[in-house]
Amino acid sequence: MLHELLLSLVGYTGDLIIDEREHQNSLGIPVSNEHRSFKLAPDISFIQPSDRDLIERIISLGFYYRELDRFATKSRNLSWIRSANPNNELSNKNVQEKQSVYRRAIANGIVEILSVYRSAVLHIEQKLLSESIPILATITQGLNKFFVLLPPLYELVLEIERDDIRGGQLLNLLHKRCHCGVPELQSCIQRLLWHGHQVMYNQLASWVVYGILQDQHGEFFIRRQEDRDVEHGSSNPDISEKLARLSTDDASLTDWHLGFHIFLDMLPEYVHMRVAESILFAGKAIRVLRNPSPAFQFKDPVYNQQIPKVDKKNQVSTGRFPFQKESFVDTNLIGEELLPQSEADKIENMLRDLKESSEFHKRSFECAVDSIRAIAASHLWQLVVVRADLNGHLKALKDYFLLAKGDFFQCFLEESRQMMRLPPRQSTAEADLMVPFQLAAIKTIGEEEKYFSRVSLRMPSFGSAVKSSQVDLPKTGSTSASLSNASSEISLDGWDGIALEYSVDWPLQLFFTQEVLSQYLRVFQYLLRLKRTQMELEKSWASVMHQDHTDFAKRRNDRLNCSVSQQRRQRFRPMWRVREHMAFLIRNLQFYIQVDVIESQWNVLQAHIQDSHDFTELVGFHQEYLSALISQSFLDIGSVSRILDSIMKLCLQFCWSIENQENNPNTSELEHLTEEFNKKSNSLYTILRSSRLAGSQRAPFLRRFLLRLNFNLFFETTAQGVLNIVRPSPTLPVFNQQ
């Protein structure tokens, strides 16, 4: 009886001690999981009721041991690896669905606890056989601590199997169970949690040291994007198509923008979202650093310095690229330069220290993650800013998208001025733009300008892009902005769709995303309309002055027509005054945007670039730069933006009307344009001087702009008239005399 009792403690039943479930099944009586346990055989009558209760309490440990051992054996079973082949699909399907690396780790911890329990049972057996001491009292005393360990562990295993808890969810469950008032149980659960964290640290090491996602069973909180698409039944086909399209260009670019995401279901609650985002960023950065684009290796400055110059004649005679052989030799070398092995070892040592700690310390974990993220961000900054010449590309975007090269766009608008008087032709609009664009480049762009070849001009609604250079650039990893706001803004004419594209190579697509280039394009189209309006106002003045000088010369030669010339001069004088009001507003607005907004924000961005050595910080500073350009230029205020577009439209119509006065005088149209301009300009001044704008930090230089506009209180006086609904007197009273 003693040996059967001891055998039952390690999960074996017999005639004296039976499994209640098997006994009930033999009798055809169903039994629930809550009443499963080991019991004394009901036909044993020589045991006292008190002893019977004590024995059944003791042998319940044997039942818990057997169930825990069954869970551990099942979770640690690796036979599915051998069965994972096409010839054994059924077995593979049945086994692989329930596999979990985290469960296997927890099972290893349970095996450790069960081994301590078996040693205690063996010690009790040796003690009972060597001495004549009370059996039940000795067993109870020897296994007393397991009464508080095995039942909760059994409940834990039941919950894991019932709810199919795996991965980060399992860590979360164990972390909650650690908060209990029983020290022995707490240390036991902490040991299980330690085993689970070993798996998590191994996955972290693979992700942040090598950029490899080791997650065969979908248990890590970092996942591939296509895994989520499969789970949701490809509910977003646009993302899937975008992924497929990008993957053909550059795998690292795909991984960075769309490749991975945080899977919240597997993120433990004690890991903050900010920490998870840092881990996601660090892994993606390491993937970029360890997998440089082949095209980038030829442009690496350090690499190019090591290559001797080759005579062009020899290059042509050999008929092959002279650097081709060396590039294959140094492929791994460049990858190691982007992320030195010493830095990878430093990251690995941080994770090793976390693994060796017996307890999980949240602060230590977060500090280690922050340090790893700082290392990855620093080397990514070195790649993008130093090696890829980020500042040069930022300067190029400022020159062409923010119109810093004013001579080029002035020349382009002058060359295309007559063409833009007519509506664009659908079939040849872009080809028509090609001529003035190239002429402007020949006149203003020097040969030393290496970024102009990346710029191309296009009319999005009329076809393909017009390249700025006849020399085709490498298309690997190129990114371009497209027009997306044609329907949301007031259209001046058909040429409003003029857009710029900028070709970006690896790894600058990480910085200049599609959204960033779209923001640049939005500002460019606004500035180009403004410059075109300013040029038309100047050209109209020049045209009228030329006509006036011609009339003056004729008047000296022909005194009979003197009165006609004076009459024409008298008729145009009010037009000149209105044109000057328009030019005054447009000039000040243009000066405000180019100097007070763009130049000041550019200086702030340059200071940040000099001080920062963190890639994510740099992305944030650049986004602040773009947001400031858009907000301080009033592009995000619908009412102001609409008024500005209306003013530019009125200015263009006024200029064209003035030039047509000789052939087709139309004073009523000019009066209407003048009245509308006065209303719009005064409304603009009223909105801009409101406390919501002028009194806030949204536009810190707005007061300077208002001071320039209202230096003689003219705008304030006329604006008050608009607010009091007093119609201003006609600006062109002389017209009624005709």
C-alpha cells in the first residue's frame, strides 16, 4: 500500500488508488473537468474516514503532477519537425497548429518544478523505508509546500489550453499571476516568466542585431504586413498592391514603409507602446543598414575614394564598367561599415544582461531598448545625412520646389508666358512645356548643378512626365510626388496642374516619403501661381508703359493727335493705380513667404541638422519644417487659401483685360474686377489681423507682413468700410466719361 501511494504521487494509479475519470467512464457516468482527480477505491473499507480524507488530499498532488507532466510533454514534443514534409500533410496539420515556442519555454519551467517534486517524493520514500515513522504525517510534512504550487499551476495550464494562449498573451498572463500573496508561488511563476522572457529576448536579439524576424508561429509583437493582410482576408487590396509594386523596386524600402507593424494582440501589457515602437524602428533600421542597395554601393564616398581613376579611353576599349569587379568584392565591406561589428556586439551584450537577470525589471528593459534604438538611429543618421548627402537634396528641394532659384523660374515663366495665355492642349501640353523648361535650364543652370537632373516637370492630367534632362537616371528606388489637390482648390486656369517630380535614390526614400514630396508639391504649386501672378503684373505695367512712351513719341511728331493721346493716358491712369495696389499686395505676400517663412524655417532646420545625430529626430524636425511652411503660408486655412486664390485669379484677369483695352475697351469688366479685388484684399487683411492668427504663435512673422501692408493705414481704413458694409466708391470713375 505504501508503494502504491508513492507511485500515485508521481501519476500512476492502481487497484488501491484510481483515476476518478476512468472509473466513472467505466460505469458510463460522465464526469466534468472540475471533478477530475485521484481517489481511493470505493470498495476499501478498512481505512478510517479521517485517514481517507487525508490520503485523498495527498494523492491529489499526483493528479496535478500527471496533468502538468502531460502538458509539458505535449508542449515539448518536437516530432512535428520530422513530420513537416509534403508526404505527411495530415500529421503536419494536426500538430503544427498547436505549436508554440513560448509554451515550450513554459513547459521547460514546469519540468524544473516537477523534477523538484519528484526528488521530494523520492526523499520521502527513502525516509519511510529507513525509519519506522508515521506514513501520512511524513508525506504531508514533506510535500506541504507543493499544496500551494501544483493546484495553481494546474489551473494555469487549463486556462492556457482552454483559451489557446500563446506568445505575448502568455507572458501577460504569467505577469498577472506573479502578483499574489504566496511567496513560494510567486517565485515559481516568476521562474516560468523568466523562461518565457528567454524566448522573447532571443527574438529581440534576432530582430535588433541582425534585422531578422524569427517568429515561425506568429507569437512576437512585431509582424510582417502580409501576415496581417492574410488574417484579415486581404481586406485592403491597395496596400497589398502597393507592397507588390514596391517589392520589385527595393526590398529594404518596402520593409521600412509597409513591411512590419506592431501586433497589439501579442504585445504584453507591461511593455509600453513607445517601447514597442522603438523596437520596431531599431529592427527596421538594422535591416536597412545590413542590406544596402546595390546601386548605393557605387555612390558610397568612402568606396569611391578607394577606387583609382580609370582613363575613359581604356574604359571604352575594354567595353565594360571598370568598377564592376571591385563592387562585388566590397559589398559586405560596405554593409559592415554601415553597422560596425562592435556596435552589433554592444547591442547583443545589452540583451544578454537582460537574459541573465533572474527577474524582469521594466526600467532596465526600457533603458536597454532606448540605448539600442539610439545606436540604430545614430548609424541610420550617418547613412542618410553624411553618406547620402541629405543636406544637398534638401537644398535642391528648396531651390526647385520652394522657388529659391528665382532666376530659373523667372526665365521659365517668361519663356512660357505666351503659351500659357492659351488653354493647354491635352495631346501636347507636356511637350509644349518641354521647350521653355529646357531653355530656362540652359540659360540659368550651370554644369556644376548635379541635382537638376533629378527634377522633372509634368502635367498630371495630361500624361507622362517631362524629364529635366535627356540623360536617364537609375530608376531603382525612385520616388516622385503627384498632384492630389486639383479638385479641392480653386482653379485659375488649365496650367495650374504644373507639377514637379524629384527622383530620390536609396536610402533617401526613408526620409523623403511620398507624403513629404506631396507637401513640397503643394507649396510649389502655390508659389508658382504667386510668382506667375507677380510676373504678369510687372509685364502688364511694362506693356502699358511701352505703349505710353510710343504715344508720347507720336504726340511730339503729330500734334493733331495730341488730344487723343492725352485722353488715352487719362483713361489708363486709374488702371495703373489699381494695378499698383495689386502688385503691392502680391509683392508683400511673396516677400513674406520667401523671406519671413521659408528662409527663417530653413535656418531653423539647418540648426537642427547640425545639432542632431538621431534619424527619427531629424524626420521630426523636417516634418515640423514642412508643417510650418504650410501653416505660415496659410495653405491649411481654407478661408484664407480661397481668398488668396481668388485674388491671384483677379490679378491675372485684370492684367489680360488691360492689355486688351486697346482692341476691345470694356470698362464695366475692369470696374467689376477692381471692386472684387478691393473686397477680397480687405477681407484677407481682416482675417489675418484677427487675434486667432496675429496673436498666436502659428505665424510668428505675420505682424511684419501686416505692418508692411498697412504702413499708411490704408488697408485698415478700407477694411473697416467692408466690415460696416459700406460699398467703396468706384475706383475707376473716369470710365463713365467715355
